[in-house]
Amino acid sequence: MTESAATENLRRWFWGTQRRRLLSVATVAVALTAGLRGLRGSEVSAWLVGYRPVVQRVVASGRVRPPARVNLASLAIGRVAKVNVREGDRVTAGQLLVELQDAEAAAALRQAQGRVAEAAARLEQVQGVTGRQAAEALRQAELRVADAEATLTRTRQLTEAGGTSQEALEEAERRAAVAHSQRDAASAQAASTASGAEARLVAAGLVQAEAARSIATCRLEETRIRAPAAGQVILREVETGDVLPAGQSLITMVVDGDLQLVAQVDEKNLAYLEPGLAARASADAFPGDLFAAEVATVSPSVDPARGTVEVRLRVPTPPPFLRADMTVSINVDVGRRDRALVVPTEAVRDPTGEPWVLAISAGRAERRAVKLGLRGDALVEVVDGLSEGEAVIAPSAGWIEPGSRVRVRPLQLPGVGASRAL
């Protein structure tokens, strides 16, 4: 073997030995690292339990409900003579909105007014001239009775003294009886004229005439459609010249007054809602303009088909853009705590059953039952089961077997405030 060959073999042996040594060292290093990692546990994302303000809200979508929606219709059959409003117009109470042709109704009213005047004149005649005539006839009949009685008295005295015959006495008695009879008849006539059958008959005729006039007035008024209260026209369904059947809707309007928001809330939130709770709302058309509201009523019944309960809210100061039937988003504050021990909502497993979290205790994952308080989308209050500074594993870490060694990679708590969707 030459010297150069021997040198080459020695070089190869040296570098082979170095490679084996390096591989051995690397293998040992990897094994040591794996062992250390096994002792320390795997790194997991986790939140530190701490105190934060938390607000629980009920979030709902609803609509604006006006105090009243009124459909104005025609009770009369006729042709439209004039329409005085358009959609969107503001109207006052009693304002004339639609006019129908009224010639026939106006003529009927004038006829009824004439009959009232005729009946009133007849009653005045009975109670005036005729009454005075009856009273005068009665007075004269009473004078004749007095004269006949005096004549009878003198004739009776003369007959007893023998100064006149028996026939003269009988004639005086007959005249006195006739005078009494005439007086009784005049008295009955006077009573009948003043307050008896004739007066009642004429008065009844006047009442009937006045009733007919009222009916004619109503018929004429039915040709004029007026606003029942101040409000806004939202729908016009008639034009000049239209021929209307009785009962056809002409104008739809909303009446001025306190607006309400109405929402159908899932019944699972019923325990949180009560009258007087403050709320904030925004119209979907103007999402940046929030306005205040307040829970007015919570329906005592639940819709069995949808499992919802109707909630109505007052709007003390409605914004000018708010209109009937607008869609609105509503946030009702049902609970608030300025300092609550919280964890992120997503850290809680089985929140509607028996809630628990995967906490870290002494470097190991531990399943921990917790009792919850106020809840929301971002944060949930922990009433019992955790202490400040403890860590809870995020679901994003994947499945971690309870008892496994873990290391914390801290996450920032989500934003403050919470909402509970309906």
C-alpha cells in the first residue's frame, strides 16, 4: 500500500468517526429536549381569570308601532268629488280629507229642516193662540156659572116668599146646571190644549222632525271623510271621480302619540325582562343614531307556535326619522356588574347544562365545574369554581386530556360588554 493510500484511509476513518459522534450527540440532545418538554408539558392557549365590568343585554329585532293605525272608509255610496291629501301629509283632528258628491244629501237635509220648522210652529200655535182662546172660554164659562148661581139663589128666595112661580125656579135650576156643564167642558178643553193630548201630539211630531233632521245631517256628513285625530296619512287609495261602494277603504293614517317598539322575544329570556328596564335602540335605516327606550309591558302569554313573548317598549323622545313599521334593533340592559370575576364565554363548556371549564392547576389540565352569573357574548361572570389569576384553556387549543401537563401561552381577554341574542 502506498503512503498516499494509507493517508486517504486514515482521513476517511477520522471523518466517519466524527460523524458518528455528532449523530450520537444530536440524538442525545433530541432525547433530552423531548424529555424536558414532557416534564414541562405542551404549550396551550389560555386566559387568566380576572375582574372586569360585565353587562348582560337582551338583543332583539322589532318594529315601530304607532299609537293607532286608522283605516278611513266611506259609509255612503257615491262619486268622489275631491281628495284633499296625499301620502305623507300631516293632518289635524277634524280636517276634511275626502269629499263625495252631496247634492242629494244636502237636499234631504233642507227638507228635514223645513219639517222641523213646521212642527215647531204648530207647537207654538197650540201652546200660544189656541191656549189663550181656551183659557178665555173657561173664564167666560166660569162667569156664566156665577151669574146662573146668583139667579138661582134669588129665584129660590122669591119662590119661598111666594113672589114667583115654581116653573121660574125650575128654569133657574136648569140654567145653573147648563152653566156648570159648559164650565166643565171649557176646563177640560183648556187642560187638553195646554198640556194634554193635543199638545203632546204636536210635541211628538216636532221630536220626529228633529230626528229626521239629525239623520239627514248624518247622511250629509257621511259624504265628508274627516281625520279622527291629528296624525299622518300613510296610504291613499282613492282618486277624484272614483265611484265608491259602501265600506271601501279610502285613507290609512297613523295617529299622533307615544310611539312603541314591539319585539317578539324568545321565551328563554322571559326571566330577565320586566317593565322599567332601560334599553337602547337604533333603526336599521339609521344604524348610527341610537335613541333611548324603556320596557313598557311584557306579554303575560307565550306564542305556542313560535315560542316567543311580545315585549313593548316606550320611546320617551322619538327621533324625527322614526316612522311606523320601521325595523329597529333593540338592546335591553338586564344586568350589570362593575366588578365581576369573568372568563370568556367560549371558555365555558356546556353552558346551558352543567357548565365547566378546563382550568390549569399545578401545571396540569383540570376539569372544573363552575357556577355562572351574568352572561354575554364576550364575557361571562363566574360566581363559584375559579379564583383570580387562574388560567382556563381556550377551545382553540384542541382537546386536552384532563391531567395532562400543560404550559400557558396567555391570551388577552375579549372586550368588555356582553349581549344576549334573542
